[in-house]
Amino acid sequence: MHLYSNIGLTKNEIIISNIMASIWLWSTSILFPLCMVTYGLHKKSLNHSGAIAGIVVGFLLTISGLRFMVSLLVFFIFASKATKFKSARKRKFEAEFKEGGQRNWIQVVSNGGPAAVLAILYLLEVGSIDVPINFSKTYSASWYALSVMAALASSCGDTFSSEIGSAVGSSDPVHILKLKRVPRGTNGGVSLYGTFSSIIGGGIVGLGFYITELVIFSSDNLLDSPKQWPVVCYGALAGVIGSLIDSILGASLQYSGKHKKYGFIVEYKGPDVEDISGREILNNHSVNLLSSFITGIIIPYIAANSWFLF
């Protein structure tokens, strides 16, 4: 039997359907990032250079899949909220504190760039289509999909860890390598509050990814695939792993010092700066980028070898 009669559509109807789908995809990929950055500018979560970078990152993620679009939206909204959490307290120890946590293009790229690159690889391998996670049948699609989610979950988890963990609790964090207490804001400082926050931050992104699957996939799609809810667990895992990688890199390759006069934690050496830890090799942006990209590679391998446990 002819293909078109099998699906009940004529050739012209299929062509029209494909054209409409393409128009919808491109329109969404352009309008969604524009709406997102407009909101960010209004809420002072982005400056103008950050807005331009956000449009590019948002376009690449949206055109690659709806799950990536929603994951990015979840990260953007909740990370912005976390940045503004107890801002008055963070102002006291952050030398580069900005009211509203306005992100510039470098911050947008360092947090969203790895996910955008992985989304391009997904687009080249799979196309502009969402496919349920199923490592036994669609390994590449599942691997790249989880890598994008994990990169965003890592960035969100690290943001939650640094922004919430540093603003709550009465005790100073513990240096992840030196295992001694260091001032708040020190690169490589970890705490129970920060670790728990990173799990929540990553899990929120995984939850957004999972809910999107429930909306866009039919019951038949999900029936033929493994359970999809574990993606929330892998999102939470990405959040804490990304935060720990960030802390290790920050503790060893990123300099931290305390300004003797003002008490701020700074990333440069000087006569008025007391050494705490690290070396002047990486800055905060490069640490964020590396931790997000590394986590985006690690999590799919963990998931591929452990999904059966669920």
C-alpha cells in the first residue's frame, strides 16, 4: 500500500502540514527567546549584551526541541530568583555584587553556552524533534537530550548552591580541598545548605524536562519507552555534580583572597588582599562553562548504565 494512503493524507496535505510545522517551529524559536529576554530586561536579570546572547542561546535550544526550551525557561526564571535571594546579605561579601544580578553576555554564554553546543549536536544527529529517552532503541537521541538537560541542570544547581547556600546558615562554608572553614563567597567553599540547594536547582530543570515530555508525547510513545520520570533524578544529580565540579575547579584553579580593608572576597592578588586559596588560572565564567560542559558529558553515561534500575 502507498505510504500516503497508510497515514490517510495526500501528498499535498503532507507538504502543507510540513510547511505549517516549519513555520510554527521557526516562529517559536524566534519569539520565545525575544519574550524571555524582554522579561529579563524588565526584571533587570539581563543587561543588553546578555539579552543579545540570550536570544542566540534561546534560539538554538528552542529549535532543537521543546524540552530544551522549557528547561532553559525553568533555569532562567528560577536562577534569576535565586540570584536575588537575600541580596542585601550577599552585598556585604561579594565585591562584584550587582543589584538584580544582571547577567552580561559572558555570563549567559558561560551558563547556557555548553547546553547550546550540545543542542546543536542533537540537532545535527536527530533533527528538530523530541524523542523519548530510550537508550536501547534511540541511544544517540537519548544521550544528547540528557546532555543538554544535564548542562542546564548543572548551571541551575551551581547557581542555587552559590546564591542560596552563601546567603543562609550561620556557619562559614568548608573549603572542598583544604577541609577548613573559609569566608563566605570563597571559591571552593561548600556547605550543607549549598549542596542541598544544588540538588533542588538541578531537579527543577529535570522536572521541567519531564513535564514537557508528558505534554508533547502520546501515551503510545511513552508506552513503548522506559519510564521517563527518572530524568528528574538525573537532573538533581547533575545539579550536585556540577556544583561539586565547579567547587573543585574554583578551589584549585581560581584565586580567592579577602580584601583587608573592605572584607570582600576578590579574585586578584594585591598588597591589600589576604590570600585564601587557588591560583590565577581560571575566572568564574570559565569555571562555570567547564563544569556545565563536563556535567553534560558525564550524566548521559551514568544514565545509560543505570536507567534500568528504575
